[in-house]
Amino acid sequence: MSRWDPDNLPSQAGKTVVVTGAGRGVGYFVSEQLAASGARVIMTTRDARQRDAAAAAICAEVPAADLEFVTLDLASLASIRDAANQLRALGPIDVLINNAGKTSGSSRRELTADGLEVMVGTNAYGPFALTALLFPALSQRARVVSLGSMATRLTKADIADLQQESGSYSVSKAYAYSKHGMHAFAFELDRRLRAAGSGVQSLLAHPGFALDGSAPRRAGVTDRNSAGRRLLERALRPMAHGKNRGAWPVVRAAIDPDAAGGEFYGPSRSVTGPPVLVSAVPQSAAASFGAEFWRLAEDSTALKFDIPAS
């Protein structure tokens, strides 16, 4: 594999990329970097405030940026369907980056509008549903990049109780479970694409330990944390990198011409560093786990996601 330079990206002129959760954090910097490479970037955000701040910030850095916007809330299947209808009309899509997700929540078990545990429903079943609905709009050589997490190394998932419907509830466990789900989805999608002979590829990426406070300032994007959060981030800087660098593995998975389906990219030093190939935990990479996650996702979203043979 050739050497990859995150600061010198290959031209993406003529390509259309969808980035979910593009208003803040890693998703914002993925969008900025891909816009700078010449891609047409369709940014999804949950509200107009995020959209407007992100648009202004990117245009300040990339005056020629080609941007479009769609409202999307992954905690709502109705919103996912509405967004998918709009995104299909803007296709064909060359890269779908399933970045958006919920990272914090209540110590009490909460549900989405559709009755799903909020972490798993938003972070795992939401991207599954969006990808299923957008699949007909993907170009023949498209890539689907899903966002993983190091949290999968800290907690083993109970696939029989992924939504923690029994026993005591833990929000940190729920987050880890949701990311096990994203790993399972990415690898199972890759297996099914290969079996169908499809030219579409599924890859996984994780940002490491990425902080707003260690990233270049972007007005309305990186400066929205509370004073307490900013103080904490200053203390954590020695062991973290900016969210601009957290975007690097995602961008590499999306556009490196040498990348391939089933690969997983992350920082070279686990939490920081340039983007390299990394390994997933065996549990959520296992075919049996992926097949069961797929079944659960179809049941929970009431969406049948079949990959047509090519």
C-alpha cells in the first residue's frame, strides 16, 4: 500500500460524498477536508444552527466548496426516511460516511421515538436503516464508511440483549454496544457485498481520542463546549489529538485508492497519529455476530436490507 499523506489528498472532483453528523466534531472536519479535495459534499445535520455554522466555517476555509445540506436525526426512523428521499434525489452517491452518533446520555435507559434504546437505536440501527434506504442510490464503485470506536475494547457486547432490556442499565455499556453494532454492520455489509459480487465496498474507521480543543478553531463549530469541558480538554491534550486529525482515518477509508472493503483504519498510536490499518476486536468482527446484528437491525427498523446480485 502506498504512503498516505492526509495533508495532500487525491482530487475528488466529480465525486459526491454524504457525511452524516457533519455540523460538529469529526464529521465537520471530514466534510471540510473532502470539500478541499474537490468533492461535492452533502452534509447532514440535525438543525439549522449546526448547518449554518458548519457551512460558514467550511466556506471560510474552502471558498470554492461545493456543499449541500439535508436535515437528519438518526434517532427517528421517520427523519431517516425523509432524509433518504432527499439524498436519493441528489445522487448517485460515491461515498456514504456514517459518522453521526450519540456519545453521551442519561444514566437511565431512554428510548428513541420508535421505542429503541437510544444509543443502539441512534448509533447502530439508524445508520443501518439509512444505508439500506440509500443503497439503490450508491454508484457502482461506491464506499460506505462506518465509524467505529475503541470502546469496543473495553466492553464485551451481549448480542442477546443489545438494547439492555433486562438487568441494570449502563450508558457507557450502551455506547460500547452501539459501536460493537457499527463494527458488526460494517464487516457484515462487506461480507454480503462480496457474496453478491457488488462493486460497492464497506470499510470501518475510528478517530482515536479526538478533542475540539486540540483542533484548529472553527467559529460556531469547535468553540461550543462549556467552560468545564474546555478545562477538561486542556488537561487531556497530552494524550489526545484534534478532531481534524480524528477525521484522517475516516477520510483515508473514504478515498484512498488503495483501500479495500473490509479494512479498518485508525490512528497509528491507537489514540493519536496518522491513519493506518488497524484490527477490530474479534467479537464484533465475527461472521456469526454480524449475521445476528443484521437480523436484529432488520427487525428493529422494519427494513429488509438485501444486497442484489451483480
